[in-house]
Amino acid sequence: MPELPEVEALVAFLRENAVGRVVARADLTALQALKTFDPPLSALAGLEVTGVTRHGKFLDLDVSGLHLVVHLARAGWLHWRTGLPAAPPKPGKGPLALRVHLDDGNGFDLTEQGTRKSLAVYLVHSPSEVPGIGRLGPDALLVDREQFAALLAGRHGQVKGALTDQTVLAGIGNAYSDEILHTARLSPFKMADKLTDDEVVRLYDAMRSTLTDALDRQVGQRAATLKGEKRSGLQVHARTGLPCPVCGDTVREVSFADTSLQYCPTCQTGGRPLADRRMSKLLR
Ligand SMILES: [Zn+2]
């Protein structure tokens, strides 16, 4: 799932390549992706892209006062396209959800892989009309240490859940929370409101460094290569069974119904593996 650094890199890319261009047409091929109906997508035609910004993990194209807001969800992505074909794409086939044509013949595709379709597109007059944006907590890159400590202190539950709850802190998802907790040498199951002052400082510094390192790697990349870049920078996330680059211990995972987390026992949990219901079931 694209998180703050990937979406920020897309913002930077679109600022350079789409701002100043006029939208020629928007072709919707996955009807369920569009969550609003007024104004219609056809209202974009003839309007200039005047700005691009980000709200947490939401991408926001300002098209002369209309906001095309995109939540890429788990398997969505934006592909920049040069020389788009003029013929409209066939609806309902393949991963394409929305194609936006610009007046210079270029444009972009919003796509979503897999069968669980949760990519969401909104066309609104103000981004605050998008429910997920209205509920966002402060941006992970904009909170200071005191704010961050207060957010965690007010949150009952595990620190992994606090970091990924967009109403607490905006921009961090499953991958970067694994990375941040690994850098901070904290168990994902620690209680957010029970962290010591020292742990909160470590977590805050780890969040800043993880996100800014990822941003440095990604901003300036072409939209097509951003995803691979994310993977290459990861230390524990999606690396189950591989050695931890810090200590050499084997990266382990805990599985949930539809997701999983990865961590290093030596770096994060005093060498003890965390309970994993699926693993213990398999071993029984
Ligand atoms: Zn380690």
C-alpha cells in the first residue's frame, strides 16, 4: 500500500508534469472506484491542473478549484503515461480504474491489482468533503515531539495500531510502521500509552528518519519506478525469513486475518518471538 513517502513522491512528480496542463478528458473504467457523482467527472474537461498536494495518504489534484482526490488503498497505483491512445479504454477489464488525458497527449492511469477493489476517487469542491480526509490526525511529518508524545499518551492499545490509525497520525501504514518500530527497537505489541519518555523519543526519531530517508530515495523517481524503490529500502517489512540487516537474526512475522506484520526478535522483543496464532496452529 502506498504510504506517505510514495504519495509525496507522486505529488512531486505530478507538480512537475501535470500542473499547468489542461485536462482533456477523464475515462472511468471501474465504476465502483468513483465515490461521488456531483460534480461529474466530465466537469474536469477544459480545466487546468493548478496544484497537487497530499493529505495523509490521499492524493489531491486541484483542477481549477475542483479537487480530484485519490486514495490508492492497498493495491492501487498511479502510472504516468506519455502519448495516451485517443480511443477510450474498455470498461471492466484489467486493473485500469481511471484514465486522465491531458491536453499535451500525456496523462495518467489509476490502476488497482487484485480482486479486492478499494481504490477510491472523489471529485469535490473541497477536500474536506472526503470523509477520510475530514477525520485525519496531524501529518506524520509535521508533528513535533511534544504533539507526538501527547497523541500516543491518549491512545489505549498497541503502538503498531496507534502509528497506523489515520485519525491519530496521518500517512503511515503497515510497511513503514514495521520499519519505524524496528528502527526504534520497539515491539509492535507495546502499549502506546505505556511507553517511557525514552521510548517515545526513540519512536519519534525513528519515524522522522524512516520517512525522510524513504522520501529522499523516492522523490525525483519516475512514477513507474517508485514501488520498487520502496521495497529496496525496507529492513523488516515483507522480509519474513530473511536476515535482519542490523543484527542478522531472522525476521519473523505475525499474521492476522487479512494482514501481517514483520519484526526482528533480537532488535525488538528481547529475542523472544511474538505469539502468532496462525504459526502455532500450523505447528500443533
Ligand atoms: Zn535485528
